[in-house]
Amino acid sequence: MSDVLMPPAAADFDASLELAELVARVVENRSEQTRISPVMIANDCMAILDPRMRSVLRVYQGCHLYLRQLARAALARAFDPADRKKRERDAKAVGDLLFKLQGRYPEAHTGALDDPVYVRREEMTKEDARYNRDRLWAEGRTKIAHGDAVEAWWNSTHPDDPL
């Protein structure tokens, strides 16, 4: 028998949901800022959860890491062009080719950061724009290569019914 106490699964789910809701509120509160990152979001959340920083260091660090993961996912959902529903909504609102543009893009990496910092499109530097152009072009080439591989697989396994 282990000496470790395991909290009930329902309590874990409720706590995770509460933390995700907190992250969403903080993201919304920072939405008008030029730059936003998972670390910023996690710091704000920790200031709310433990304003006097009384948590044991490892507990604080673990919670901060989890909040960063939640924030990374929330920011990607909010600002990633792969979100089809957002793209469609933007297309209807703008009505031209600009719907393909996001409100924020990852800032060009300095090399020292693990988490992306999202910068408002209007505030991007030329380096940020070049970084995102190159990143998106590379993603496109990768997807095309993947599509070619699927086609080659299909054609090799179904020679009588090629794509």
C-alpha cells in the first residue's frame, strides 16, 4: 500500500476545468496587449492563485508549468490559423483575402525561449514577418510532401485504381 494520497478523479477534472477557465480569463484580459506568451499568462494566474507566494517551491513550479501548458494551448487555439472555424468567421467578416491573416503571430525566436510569444500583426517587425512567412511556407511544403506520400502509398497498394 502506498503512502501517497490520490485525490478523486472528479476533483482532478474540476480543478483542471477551473484552471483552464482562469487561463481563458487571463488570455482575454491580455488580448489587447502587443505581445502575449504562455509565461505571462501563467504568471498572472499564479498571482491570482497564490498572491503571497506561500506555496512550496516545487508545488508552485509544478502549477506554473501546468498553467503554461494550458496557456500554450489556449493561445494556439486563439491565434493559430489552423482553426478552421475562426478562419471561416474571419472570411465572412472581412470578405477578402485578408481573412487568411491572423491577429497575432509568433514572434521571431531569440533562441532562449521555449514558449512562443505572440505579437499583434500590426506590431510585427520585419524579422517577425520573415520568420512567420518562412515557417508557414515550410509547413506548406511538409503538407504537400505528406499528400504526395499518401498518393504514392495509395497508388502502390491499389495499382488498378490510382488517385
